[in-house]
Amino acid sequence: MDDFVFVSGRLCLDLVGTQLWRRSRRTELLRFPDDLRRWITQAEVLDAPGPLDERDLSRVCRLREAVYTLVRAWPPAPQDRQALRDALAEVNEAARLPLPRHQLDESGCLARTGGIDEVLGAIARDAVDLLGGADFARMKECANPECTRLFIDLSRSAARRWCGMAECGNRQKVANYRMRQRRQPAP
Ligand SMILES: [Zn+2]
């Protein structure tokens, strides 16, 4: 069952997107350890995560919120640095964890293995690379004011506005179409 979406272009932002509509109808998609197990598999961080528990889930959600805090306020103005210190420490600490092991077998198949530490390491490493790299300048929030999904706009024209979910771009397109229809004189 493919139920999570990966439209952000970055692992750490796709994880941030597992909490929807953060300013209004805040909705948690990672409610149980099994949700996290499915996300890890669908995100292709590990092929087959072992059993996960509530503590693993809370570690990932803590890191997720620290990443969200940082990306919303990055780079920090001098007066904000104190407020971001905890989130920065959280992300930097996780970025020191080991990464998933990637190995090829003789048939050419890639195997990705590790535990929850490697998952946290991969997410934090991606966040640190994003915040410290050139792609961060292309980070946008979806133009649907309700939707709080973040993505990296790598389009050549840098004109991407929507996260890509049906409830965002499509709804707006339908509204624009109706508006144009109304403006046209009746035959
Ligand atoms: Zn959206």
C-alpha cells in the first residue's frame, strides 16, 4: 500500500510533510510505529526495517520537528539564534549517527540495511546538507495557503507553485477555470 507521498525532492522535507496542514487542521500521519515502518520502506531509506516501537517513533518525530523549526527560520538572524539552538543541536547530533549500509549483490540489486539510528542519521544528514547547500534557496512552501508542504523547486523556470497533490494545484486550476468561464459572455 503506497500511502505516503514523496513530492518534496528531499528526504528530510518529505518527512516534515508527514504532518499535514500545520497551520490549520494539523494532521499526523505517523501515529503508530507501523506508520513509521511503512514510511521508511516507501522512502527507500531501508528495505526492511525491523520491529519499531513508540520510542523509535518519538525519536523520528522529534527530529522531524527540529528540522521543520530550522528550515522555517534558516539562516537564523542574530536575534533568533538562541531560539534555534536546541533544534540545531538535535539535528547536528543525529547527523553524527551512522548512515544506512548500501551494498550491491552480484545480480545488481541494491540492499539498504540498518536500524533506527541509521534512519535518523540519513534524515539528519539530508537536513544538514540541505541547510548548508545551494538547493536551500529553492525551497518553497506550497501555494495553497492551507497546505504547508515544503519542496525544492528544481524546475528550470523556478515557477513551481504547488506541492503536486491533487488537493492543491488541481483545486486552484478548477477555480481559475470557473472564473474564466464566468468572465466569458454568454453566447
Ligand atoms: Zn500543497
